[in-house]
Amino acid sequence: VMSLSYRILKSLNKGNFSREIMLACDGYKKRQKGYINAALEALESASREFYRCDPVHFKKGDNYEEVTGFLQGYIENEVDMNHDNSCSRTCSFYDFSRTHGCLNQDHCKHFRRCRGNIHKCRYIDSDMNICPPKNPEKSNRRYEYIEYENGEIYGTKKRCENDTIQTDSWWRWNLLHCSYCMCLCDDDVYFSDKHFAYHEALSNTRENKVVTGLKFTKKNRIIFLQVEEGELGPNATIKKNTTRWVDLPDFEFNSRSFRESRDYFTLNYTHRSFDLDDLEGFSHDNNNRYVLIGVRFQNLLTHWNFQIKVAPFNFEEGKLLDEDQFIWVKETPIGKLKDRTQLDLEDKDVPTKEYQSFPDSEHYQYLEFTHSSFKKDAAQTTVPFIDTQKVVPMEPVPLTGAGL
């Protein structure tokens, strides 16, 4: 503007103003350079990460899924947790057990039995009133709430849709107390959904396609990682109308063609940890740029480890380089597994009851799938839930990494 003003004055024969025009142009160039440098510095320090915020309304099967029948609060009498129908032990003795019978029909005939392993039993009080769910056959819950005789309440007490069930411990021969214990049930696989696929979710690199989005998807009782792909273009762009979600494999659960330990894994009490890592393609010589072409879960000792696959590419031409340069990236060297810190999920309520969530984990942590709060929910829900929303930028772009 200053330069233009001086030029107008010069055209009106108000003076030469050549020096003033030169100084104005030099000042403008210096300011522009300063603005550009400041913008570049800001971009270098700015995060390139994005995540999907919580939906306004939660709907199971639409924007979230949950693990079921895993470490759920479960009431069992000690007499039914041993072959001898003995009451000579205490609840805490049954750290790992199974159900062996139903001696007292007054309780166990009313509730779904645990068909798997029973863990971490403890004694709360001898007598209690238990509210069953409204539709036990359709509900994942065994109990709505439990009110003990000593006044302690597990879960949220409200109007019970069915009659409460009175459950009382008893004495045998006036010598042995046959106690009802509060335990955790890791149910049989046929009564629970706690399966994750080993499936490698990959883009079609033969057609020069890269990953442009990710999500969790549940299919036939198994949680999969699924990717969106798009064709890479010049200058790290994605060609228009080339994006699509890569199909998941067709299979029947636990069939010969799709087997546990080979195609999918199942959570259990000793094997329920997921590593939380933010992974990105890297280059030792700084000459190669990398884009994301796949993700997967792998078994690493007692942890499930999230890994990404990246490929180098020519930036100007938008072409992936040779396949022998594609690499899988993982964060955890086996010898350093003990250095991870655990994300605390103790005493949590049902996730969909909480306020808007924000990422609170850090790189190189891990979490364990566990039960919800005894006090708030009677430990009836497995946490965390699985967010199944699409994590995709508004405009398709190649990704350089991914995080869990």
C-alpha cells in the first residue's frame, strides 16, 4: 500500500519518491520473510495428530462396541467352587476356581452360572438382596444391584423391575460357615465376546494405495482393525474418488478356516493387556519419507502390541518405492516390556455414563481390560469400551502413522 501511494504521488509530479518506494518494498520483503519463518516454526511444533471426539449419543453397534462376559462380578457360594462341596475354606482362598455344582438351589437357579474360570473371590457380608436384570436372557448383566445386610450397596439401587432374590449364607453342623463370595467370572467363549483379530489391515500397494483412515469393526463376534485406502498422488495428495474401506475377510467364528491363536486371540485373566503407542514411519538417513500402508496386533509376551506398516515414497511423483523397503514399525523391544507404565482403570463406571472424554494416555503406556467399579456398577461391565467411529480427515490425506 505504501509503495502504491508513493507511485501515485510520483505520477502526479509531487516528487521522485524512488528511495521511499525502494525502502517500502524492502520492508515488505523483510516482514514477509519474518511471517513465513514464524509460520514454519509454528507448523514444526504443531501437532499433526487428530482423533475422533465422542458422539452426542452413544449407540452400541453403531459408534461403540464392548467386551462381554469378561471378569464380571459374580456371586457364588464356596461350597460350589470345589469338588468336595466343602465349606472349610474362606472366600479369599478361591483366587482361581470353577463352578462344580449348585448345592443351594435357592440362589443359583435364579442367575446365569459362570461357565468359565472364577477369579479373585472375597467376602463382603453373609446375607444380601440381589436385583436381577429386567430381561436376564437378553441382558449382559447378571445383577442390577446387590444390597448387603450390613447396608453396603454394589451398583445403583433403583426400582427393581423383578422381585429381588434373598441370598443368605448358612452354617453346616453349626461349625462351618458356607459363605457367598463376590468373585469375577471369565466366562466361556460361547457366552462372551472378547476376541480380537490378528488380521493385517493393509492398503493395496500394487495399485499405489495408502491408508487414509482407520476404525475398529466388529464382525461375527470378533473385533477387527479396518483401514480406508486411497490412491497416492503427486506432492502427497490423494486422487479424487479413490477412497474406500478395505473389505474384511469372510469367515465363520471358530471354524476350521478361522481359528483361535492363528487368526484371532481371546482375552483371559493373564493375557488382557494392550500397549498404547503412537507410531510413525521413520528414516535413519532422512532421505526417505514414509506413508502408512497397514496396521495389526501382535502377541508380545503377555501384551497385545499395536504395530504399523509404512512405505517410502517419491514425494513429487506420488509413487510408492520398492516393496522390499516396506517395514513394520513397533515400539516395544521385548526386553523393555517392564518399563511401560499402566493406565489406571480402577473403579471406573460404565463409560457411556461419563462426560465427554479426552485422550489421557501417554505414549509407551498400557492398559488392562478389567471390570467396572464394584460400588458404582456391581462390576457388571468390562472396561474400556471400543470406539468404532471412523477416524478419517475431512479431506483425504496420506497418513504417516497411527496410535492406540
